[in-house]
Amino acid sequence: MKICQFRGQLVTNDPLTPDSWPPGPGELLVPQQPNDELTSMLNQIDPARIEAIINKLVSFGTRNTLSNQTDPIRGIGAARDWIASQMEEFAATSNGRMTVSVPKYLQAATGDITSDTVIGNVVATLKGVQEPNRIYVVSGHYDSRNTNNSDGINDAPGADDDGSGTAISMELARIMATHDTKATIMFACVAAEEQGLFGSNFMAEQLKAAGADVQGMLDNDIVGASKGSTGPAGDTNSIVDPFNIRMFVQGVPTDVETLAQIQSRVSIGAENDSPARQLGRFAAEVATNAVTNMTVQTVWRPDRFLRGGDHESFLKQGFPAVRFTEPNEDFAHQHQDVRVVDGVQFGDLPQFCDFEFNARVGKVNGAVLWSLAQAPGTPQNVTMDASVLTNNSTLIWDAVPNAASYEIVWRASDVAQWTHVITVGNVTTTTVLLSKDNAQFGVRAVGADGFKSPAGFPFAG
């Protein structure tokens, strides 16, 4: 344990400078910035390729889960096969590190799925060279719908919902296939989101059953338009916000924590420090910068009112997950039959997408995904020593594979983001003279190349 004394404060790194403010141990946290390799990858994300992918997906007419699966031109089967063929082309550039699978299962009729239906995902997996069992997932859903969620016949273009998210998974797979990643990345295009998250549920359940260490999942759903309406479907008043993306982040993980665990979380004021919230903090830190040219707008709730998404399937399995969605939606261009009413065009058509915006959202995802996969994993079993009354804070954690050192991050309890950082070296316990009663703490692992993990939050021990 590394401890030093400065102005009556016990800290675990170099002393404070005289002009540090607000007062407290450590230095003000400076957000992680993309290195040269990551910057080069992000700059390869191509709006023209995003546009081409979305137009190709729209060309299948409908990608409703109940549409034709054997027609080579029209329907969800043709879309699935085309996505898989594209992923195979990307994998061919990876020297065998990327593999492509199309896992399927038979879903019995239920709800909007009116007959037994095969549901198949497309997943390109880029195997990590150091920690292949540590996994990060990026996903969009390739199915689409119109006004009738069980209509497998009529057009359902699905340009924004969710050709835009599918395009991000595909474009990142193309670019990252030629790079070595330390942890494993899965680029997923899942099916049957519109009828109840069936494809993502299948994927998350399979990963859980396999004992996979999924430490982060990014869901992109409706991320293709910078222009939205100010009211309900058909409202012609619009608002444009081209440099901002919403990120929805769950608080208390009620799906996987017992009542006793939730009570323990609430008793120490950790409602805002779930694994998903730590992933969200990490994403906002590494993806809001000049390279992405975007601001990540964190929304502290699992999703929008009356809505849901594929990240929820991963949350239910105990995996940290967040959802990205454009800042202002236009409901005339979601879940609508293609038609014109009183001069207003309805339908999810490519003409309402902003491909430059979509590409910038791809950069946000790329920055988060690569920074996660290149850093060591999130510290586990982080504990705050609460055995005695004291005005300092002692933290203990498990060693993380491939971590060169560790940092303590902290913030005032009423502040959203981490504000201060303390470098503590390659240790697994440290003491800070800052009361655990007054601040929130986290421990993050640092790799030899400087990539830093999300923070692990300490529970009382």
C-alpha cells in the first residue's frame, strides 16, 4: 500500500499543487483521448459507406421478422444473408482473427410473432490476442417494421430504425478487422427486436450460459438522423442537433440484484454507481472529444418512456449495457406505413437520415469500444473497509490481468462524473485521507499503453 502525507492529507500519489481546486487528494481528472491508432480508425468511418449500407438494407423492401426468409431479393432472409456475406468479406482481412456466425433458433408463436419463426442473428467476432474471454459487444437490429408489427408483406424500409445501428456494427467490423485487439469484440446485427428483443435475448442468454465475461455492451438503435420533430407523429416543427447523441444508462440493476443487494446499494448511496453507470461514465469520457466531434448526452434511465431496446436483454443477464439514440426523434419516420397524409411524408425512409451524423455516432461507438478492448478489464471485488470509524478511506480490489497500475477516481456524491484521479501504482489496496462518507470512489486499471478501464465501485466490507 502506497501512502504519503501532504498538508495533513493522506494520499496515494504525488502531492497536490497549491492551486488545485476543489481541494482534496489527487489531481483533476483529464479525459482519455484517442491515440494515433484509434484516431486513424475513427477517421476511416465513412458516411458514404453508411449511406450505401442503409440503402441496401432498404432495398430488401421489408425486414419484418415475419417476412420471407428464402427469397434472395426481398425480406429478412435476404437481408440477413447479405449482412453475413459482408461480414465474411471483412473477416477475410483479419488473418483468421475474425469469424462470422449466424446463430438461429425457432421462436414459437407469441404476441406479434403470429407463427413459429426462425430468428437468426449475424455476429462477427474479433478475438482478443491477450484476453479472448473478456468480451465487448456492439449491436444494432436489422429487422424493421411498419404500422402493423406483424405485417411481413408490405414495405418496411427501416432506414433509421434500425438500418442506422446495423450500419455502425458493420462499419466498425470492417475497420477493426485489420487491427489487433487485446480483448474480444463482437459486432452484432440482431433480429426480432421490434417484436420483443428476441434476437438480443437469444444472444445474451447464450453468452450467459457459456460463462462469457461480457464487460460492456453498446446498443445503437435509431442513431441516423440529426433532425427530429418537436411533437407527435406528423408534427412539422423540427429541431436539429447534429453534434449530440443520447446515451441511456440504467441505475439500480433490479433485474439481477436481490432485494438484500439493492438495500445494501441504497444504504451506501450507490444508486448512481451500478456497472452500467460506470460504463456510461467511461463512454462519456472517452467519446466526447474533437476526434468524434460529438457530445455524449447521458440520460440516467434505462430507456425512453414507453420504449425499450436490445441493451435490456444484456442488462437482464447482468452485463453492463447502454443504449445510443439520436437526440430528437421524428415519430412520423418510425413504425409507420409509407404514405403521405396532408402533405406530410410518413415512413422510415433514407431521405430522412443524416449520414454524416450517423458516421459521427459510429465514431462515438468506435472510441468507446476500442478503448474498452485495449484497456485492462474493470477491477472486480472492490471493497471499502468499513470495519472501523475513520475519516480516511481504504480500498481493496482483486488484481486485474495485464494491468500495469491502478488509479483511484473520486467525485463529490452529488456530482455525475468522476472529477479527480489518484495514481497509486501496481497495488491492490490503498488508503486516501478523504472520508468515504463524503465522496464516491472507484478503482480503475491502467494498461502499459495508458488505456484505462471503467471504474469498479466499492461496496462496504
